[in-house]
Amino acid sequence: MLKSLAESVLPEIDSSDSHFGTLNFEKVKKALFLLELISTNPRKLVKNNSTPIFCFYGTQDTLLGLEKKQKRFDYEENFKTQFNNIKFFKSDADHFYSGQLETLNNQIIRLSGHD
């Protein structure tokens, strides 16, 4: 389920049963991941819900190639095919929001209405 979702929104990322991009599945805490997945069913939760999905990404993300305008356009379009209620928030940041986590956290808090 998650593999097909990941492949549909990020088709250019090399993946197999043992990895997704540079993420080696051997390093994932599988029991915790499965518990969270089973208890929330994230795709069903957001697919048929009117609550917006917030997608934050950095325009300097060289890992996903998002420093290129066309890649950003394709990235957003791929997600829109899966989630019609998605809202994108771009920042001048890299893939890991290096040095900008406080700014990202503040933006999320403002959007959630808990400021």
C-alpha cells in the first residue's frame, strides 16, 4: 500500500523491497511503523477527507531535485493526483530543513491554529 503510494507520488525515486531512495528499510523501526500504520491508515484518512493536507518542502532540496522549477511542478502534480485536498508550502530550505526547523515548526503551529 505505502510502496504504491510512494511510487505514484515520487516515481523518479529508486525503490525496492529493501530501500526507498537512500532509506534502507533495515534501519526502520518496523514494529513502531506497523503499529502507527495499522492504527491510522494514513492513505484512507486523508484520501476521502476534506481536511487539508499540508506538504512542506524546500526549494533547495537537491535530494529530490526540487531546486529545479520543473521538478517542483512535477512533484506537486504527482501529489495532487493522489490527494485533492493538499496545500503546498515552499521554503528556501534543503531536504532536511537544515538550520530552519524553528521556522518550519512556527509555520506548522500557525497553520494548526495553536499559536
